[in-house]
Amino acid sequence: MQIFNNNKILSTLKEIPFKLEKDIQNLFEQNLELITNFKLIKSEFTIKNNRIDTLAFDIESKAFVIIEYKRNQNYSVVDQGVSYLNLMLEYKADFIVEYNENQKDSLKRNDVDWSQSKIIFVSPSFTDFQKQSSNFKDLAIELWEIKQFENEIIVINPIKKSKSAPSIKQVQRNDDSEISKIAKEIKVYTEEDHLQGKNDDIKELYDVFKNGILNLSSDIEIDPKKLYIAFKKQKNIVDIHIQNRSLKMWINLKKGILKDEKEITKDVSISGHWGNGDYELSVEKSTGVQIYFQWLSKLKSLMIDIHEGFIFQ
């Protein structure tokens, strides 16, 4: 990625290396919700002689997240990642106690979805070997690059796993290994998981809405969750749950913000629902194309609000 300073004539911005891992950690923790949408639980959490740099909680997934910071490249992301994830799964009660001691609200064991646990490594750079060794679609280890430039510019780039990333189960033959244990208990969801077993009509309908949403802005990302597929621009914009005969979608806006004169959405502000936001839209194949254009037009106007600083809940 090339980054320039625009002063009529472009000039290259000079990268400023982080002096200490602690500098990266402080930057992340002070801005954790903005960067990740996670809640900070504990900095320097020690458990069973292991020190976790940052313990966070993903409210959307109802899961704990471990974040580790590195300046050098002399370590194995898989070995440490698997070890820490196993530590979490083995001592679940300790993580819940730590949450309850540091937060105003409290958690019970059943409030946590342990299958959505994950670990994130944050570093200025990763080796090709580190990227390749963690490139498994069902391995809950993420790599995020962070760089600092002059003029106080920070660039954070989560490294995406390749579309052809294999399953860790294909290379793990020993069922007693640590990595096999976490592969059984922790589930990383993909679009394919949500589309599995669905008929071609529903798959085609999903593709229509998916492409329409992605075409609204180049920086919208797809983030499959356990119960739905999230489309994000920093925060969730739309969540889609793929059913056997229809799509159920939630627009992440508070009640009263979306102008819906034709009433194609349903108010779910006081009823239980899976996705984010107070507006729900159900679309079947027979009505999909008709509603699609009405709905997409509304989303385009919402994207203007986003660019003007509108903050989704």
C-alpha cells in the first residue's frame, strides 16, 4: 500500500517504526471500540502463568477475543494462538470472573458463545510463513498489520484469508493435538456455511442483494457470523439471514431514522431479532426483484449519511 501526502505535488509519507510493543498496545486499547467494536475487559490479563496483552469481548458474537501485539517476527502465530485459545477454553470460568470484576454488567457461562472465540495478532508486518501457516478458513487466528507514518497517520489492515484457504481438518490427523481440540470447539463461519443446503433460487436472490450492497461502496466488507452474514463499513450496515425460502435482513438504524413511506420494512425495535438495527425486511424470490430496487435506493441514500458522519448503532 502506497501512502502519499497531497500538497499539490504528491510526496511519499515516511513510515515511523513503533519503538515498543507497548506503544502499539496503548494505541489499540485506547481506541479499541473504534477500531474493532470490541469492549475492553482487561489489559495485561494473567492466567496460569500466561500473560494476555489485551482481553476483549465481542458483544455482537458474545465471545471473548484475545489480542497480542508484536514488533518482531520471531514467533509462531499458530503455536501461540492455539495455546492461548486452548487456555481460554480450559479456564472459561476465569475469563467470566475477569469480565464480571471489570464491567458494570455481569456474564453467566451460558451468556458466552465459546465457539466464536478468537485471537488477533497485531504487528507492523508478518512474514510470508506466518501468513501462510494461519491461512485456514476454520482457524480462529487473525493477523492485523499496523503501520505508523509521519503527520500522525495510522494505517490498520486486517489480512484476509484467501478464498481458497483449506480447512485445518485436512492437515490435522492427530485428534489429540491442541489444534484439533480448538477446531472441534471453535467454529469460524463462512458464506458457504450459510448457503449450504439452500436451493438455487435463494442463492441467486442472495447474490442479487449481496452485489447490490457491495456496489454501494468499495470499502464494505462481508463478515459471516453464526446466525447471519454481516455487511460492514466499520460497523454493520446490513445483516442477512438466509432461510430456505426467503432472505431476512436487518438494517442497522434506530427506529425513526429510515423513511419508509411504502412500508417495506418491519419495526422490530421492541421485539427480539438476530441482526443489528430496528428495521427488518423479508424478501422471497417472487417479490425479490421488485423490492430490491426500492430497498437499494434507500441504502444509497443511507450511504450518503455514512460519508457525512452518520454513526450506526
